[in-house]
Amino acid sequence: MTDLRIEKVQGDALIEDWRHVHNLIIPADPLSLDDVLERVGRNHLEVAYLGDTLVGCTTVRPPTDDTATATVIARVLPEHRRQGFGEVLYRHGLEHACTLDAAVIETVILASNVAGVRFAEKHGFVEVERYVLPEDPALWFTMRLTEDGLT
């Protein structure tokens, strides 16, 4: 696990790797290159590698002017799950969110991602909202980290 390398998304190759992970894990909401470039401008995006092998990515949405809520999302490619990489990526994203003076931490998860929901619950998140996107009937959860989850 010490060989996991996490890099901030900058440059074409890292942008494409981040986009690949996102689109593979969330096929109902595929992002174009322009979509990812827009997200790079407003969010903190990272990709993770084991050696030269792409493992996953993270997104940290910083608190906006009207809220102290940051969103932390960790995604791990299916062939690399259940090896502790999600834990490393989540903790890394959480640490970054805390440097942004976030008072509240949330995550968003497809309801059909049972393992992801379990992971979030295990780490102290509770469901606070259910929603569907206008262009897709998939159910999403917004989950909020409780104070117990920060320890």
C-alpha cells in the first residue's frame, strides 16, 4: 500500500485518467473532456496509481460562499477494490477537505453502489438526501459525516 501514488490532476494524461475512472464507475453520467476541465477549475481532483497502474481517483468539492460543506468522493476501479485503496483515497480527500476549513463533510453515492454505501456508513456517514438527476433515473444518496466519523 505504501506504493500508492496520488497526484493532483493537471495535464492531459492525468485529466484523461481521472475521466476514465469517473466514466467507468458512473456510466450513467459520462463526462466529456470539457466537463472535466470545468471541474478541474472548481474542485480538487486527484488520480491514484500503484506503480504505473491506474487505481482510482478523488474529488473534493470545496465549501462554497454560502456553506461550510465540502464533498469528498473516492472512486476505486473494480479490479482494485477490497485492497484498502478506498480507505487511503478517502482519508487523503478528507485531509484535504479539512484544510479548506470545512465544517461539514458530505459524499454522494449511487444507491445501487451497495459496497460504496456500506463503506460510507462504516466511516460515519448517514444519509441526508435522496435524489435523481433530470436526465437519468438512477437514485443517488447524499451522505453526511457525523462527528463520530471525524475521529
